[in-house]
Amino acid sequence: MKIRIISFTENGARIGERLEKALKADGNDADACVRSAYADPSVFRVTKDDLDSWTKKAFADSDALIFIGAAAIAVRAVAPYLKDKHTDPAVVVLDEAGKFSIPILSGHIGGANALALKAAAMIGAEPVITTATDREGRFAADVFAKERHLVCVPENMCKEISAASVSGRTIGFYSEFPVEGKLPEGLYAAGKMTAGTDVSKPGIAVCASAKGSPFSRTLYLIPRGVHVGIGCRKGMDFETIRRNLERGMAENGIPAEAIVSVSSIDLKKEEDGIRRLAAFLKVPFLTFSAEALNRTEGDFTASGFVKRITGTDNVCERSAMLSAGRGARPVMHKTAFDGVTIAAAQASYTVIF
């Protein structure tokens, strides 16, 4: 974790140095400094940047920022750079006396709550956690999802699940995938039923797609393990491929955030449209020989025309399954739009409590 620390007094600088040392010993990339106007540069590492410049750089390239000083200073410093909880770094404030450690931004998903607890333990401060699920010791779906590499769909259901948890209501839990460990307090195991059967409570469903669950109101948690296979005519443009992928994913209830690779046959390794799609999704583009695709086991939609051209009867389904590896399951069968064929497979996954 890349953590940047800034302080505004010599006492704050001493605390920053202690934190830097402890965080580095814990395996983090930590760096502490103090504003040059407030400390002796022959004793402490100072920054000549003004606070806005320091914050702008740290906000852009760090996982977490720690301010040692007044909370208002931190709030005003980060305010111009806030985007959303999925991309903002964690922000923690410690008072100049080192008595309190307070997360003020990205408590759950960004990890500020965990960092505040860790920093407090390192310097003997009191952690002040204000998020309700942490305060009450209840199950937090967004934290669980982040730690288990799951995508929340729809995201706003996290708030309803958290509210139900804090209120002491039990929450149904269903998984299409194997589950190891004991369910946390407040969750009960729900069997697979017709969608919307259990109308009395909101529920959580760990599924390969956001379709069908035992609950009338469902937070789907979808593993980040979707491998997309693509076939297309030569020279197919990026926008057509992207548009049709988004259409296919939407029809099958699969969020783009769950995609971890794009693949095709090696004849397409220089296909600009597919290469640009992988870059757009920020995932690797994998290609396989016809022989490797033919060895892939599964029930595929065969095409004699495709086999005559490429040497394999199916490119998109076979490449998706081959990318996803042993134990994979298809989550979108071959779908053809505008000269593009798309399929997707979910890698094997186990829910661990």
C-alpha cells in the first residue's frame, strides 16, 4: 500500500516518522514529510510544496493519505480532488498530539477504517470509527466484496443491506459457488428458489450474473473472473466491438467490471479493434492457436465456415473457456452482432468466510 503522510508541527513530524517506520516494517510504501514552514529541515524531512500541490500529487498516485493535524485542514485539502468511493484513496487524520486516529474518506472500499485502526495501534492512539457497520460489528457487504474480488450489482443495494444489518435484521445469503467457513452473524443460508420467492428480507447472492435469486431485492456479488472470447471479421472497428460487448453483457446480467481478460485465436493477435477493447477494459488480450482451442473441452456452437477459415469450429466460446481455466463455467454463449461473435466464461471461484 502506498501511503503518504504530511504534518504541520514538529510534534506531528515526530509522529509521522514513527508511523512511516512502522508502516514500512508492515510492508507498505510509506513516506512522511512536514511542511517546510513549520519544522527544522536539518532535523525533519520537509516538503517545499504548498499543501494543495502536495495533496494533488498524493491523491493521484497513492492508496492512502494521512494528515497529522486538524481534520478541517484535511477536508479542505482533499475536497477539490474527490471523485467517487471506488477511485478515491483512503484519507485518515491524526491529531497533532497523537491521541486519535480518524478515517474521513473511503472508509470501507478505500480501506481508511482499517488504516486508521492500524495507525492507532502503531502509535498508541484511539481509533474513532464512525461507519455504522464497523461501530456495531455487523457484516459489511462492500468490505466483503472488496476483499473477495467481487463486483456489487446494483451498487445502491449495499446501503440497504448495511442498513438492514445495523438494524439487527437477518440477511439472506445464497451462492452459486462453493462456500467455505461459517456465515457471519446476521446472515442466514438461503436455498435456491424461484426469483423473488423470499419477499420478506433483502438478500445477497454470489452469482456469475445478476439474474435470478431467492430474494425480491438482491445485492448480487459477481466474482471478478469473467473471461471474454471474441471473434470478428477482419478490420472490425473498436466501437462496434465495444458496443456489442456491452450489449451482450447487459443482456446476460454481467458487469464489465468483472471482466479480467479478452481473448481470441492467434490469427487475430494484431486485430486493432480487439486490442483496443482490451486496452479500454484495462485487461490482457490473450490469443491461442487453433490446436489449443480444439483441445478445449466443452459444448460449443460449431460453425463449418469458421473451421474452414480458422481451423477451429468456434473461436469466441473456446477462447473464453480456455482463458478461464479448469473448472470454468460459460456465462454467455456465442452471441453474434454486426459481424462480431462474443462469449464469456467465469473462472472457478469459492466464497470464503
